Amino acid sequence: MKKLKFIGVGGAMNLELGGNCCYLKDGDNLLVIDACEDATKKLVEEDAFKGVKNIYIAITHTHYDHVAGLGILIWYANFVYKIKPTIIYKTFRYKCNLKKLLKITGVNKKHFNLIKDSDFNMDGLTIEFKKTMHAPELQCFGFMFSDNKGKYYYTGDSNDVKYVRELCNDDSVKTIYCEVATETFDVHIKYDDIKDLSKDKLVLMHVNTMDLYNQIKKDGFSVGL
């Protein structure tokens, strides 16, 4: 799998690093992971839509900093590029929640498609939504990508340190895109709890402060940007 390209790696309150959002472009396919408030603007600035025929969107959970730009992204794809994006989902409840969210923000259901994660295949790249621990009132997911070279995990927002540590010892998992924060706050992964793990395997994201961002860089970890 090609590396995910981040347009922002900040936590919800870290405006300097921008909303945590990334994409993967492969041929005429574009996969967008989460949709921060200015996702569409940044994707345009990076020319990410050029030559695209298929747009897929995967949303980790429905906290505002991960879905605020979803409606604009769908509208832009439809009205500028005449492309109806396909939103990937895991459970019937999650599908209903996404449809309800879009409906109350004025996005007509005719402007997007929905497919289960098990039906997604982007030129050999598959995705499996993995339930994770973050906000107990929401359905929250990480994503396990697979292709003929191995597996790649995207934590989404999570506090499941144990699972990240397990994946670091799994040779089939090539890269882990892992969220970090200064403290767990009961919903995030504390940087101090994973900083002993492989710098070759981890790419860090969703950084809540600039001090932490600078420390991560100083320690030699890769950050999405």
C-alpha cells in the first residue's frame, strides 16, 4: 500500500497542525479517511481530485473534528467533478447514523453511495473496520488495510494501547498510523505509553499540542505531515 498522505495531523484543539485527515490516491481512485472542516480545500490545494473517477470515504467516528467537512466533500465531488462518492461503513447502526448526520445537514442521499467494508476493494486494497475504544457514546473504528504486501493499521481515535503494542509484534503489519496525546484523557493513546515502540513501523498523528509534536520529532518518530 502506498503511504497515506496527511493534510493535517492535529487533535481537535490543535489548530496549528490542522484537522487529522489523510488520503490515498491510486490511479483514478481516491480514498479519503475522515473529513476535517477544511478537508476539501486542502485536497483541492494538493490537486488530489485530478484524474479521479472514484472517490471513497472512510469515517472513523462522528466526532465533529472528523466529520465537519463530510457534507462539503460530497457536494464538491458531485457538483464540480460529477462524481458520487462512496461511503464505507461497518454496521447497520453506523450506516444509519451517517445517513442521519448527512440528512440533517442538507446532503441528499442521491449524492452518495454506501457500501460495507467487506465489499470495498480498490485495485487489490481491502479494508476491515475494527471496533476500538474511544468515546463510549459513539461507534468508533480503526481500519485494517490489506494488500498483497501485508497489512496496515490506522487507529482512528483510540485508547487501545494494548492492541497497538500487539500489532507492533506482528510481522504481517507493515505500518501503524497511531494517534497520540500528552495524556490519555480516558479516550486517547498517551505518547509515553508507546514511545518505546518501533520508529520504523509507527507513523504518529492526531497530536494534541505543539510541544508534543516537537517532542515526537525530536525523538525521531515519523509524523503524518
